[in-house]
Amino acid sequence: VTIKEPELMSKPRVQELVKNSTLAGFTKYLGILTLGILICKLLIVEDYET
């Protein structure tokens, strides 16, 4: 059963979707950044051990 939403309801939902996608993109970027930092730290630790 599909319930048709009034236009007033759909606009905030679109904004929410945009916000969620921006948040997802930011989280993805943050994750890559954290991974990069961790790899760098691991490489530095390996350099210290040798």
C-alpha cells in the first residue's frame, strides 16, 4: 500500500536525505582519513623498531 505524502511532508524529507548523504560522505572521508593516519602510525612504529 503506497501512501501519497502531501508536498509539505516531502520537502523536509528531501532535506533530511541531503543531510544524510552529506553525513555519509563526511563519515566516509573521516574513515579514509583515520585509516591513513593509522597506516602512517604503523609505518612509523615499524621504522622505530628496526
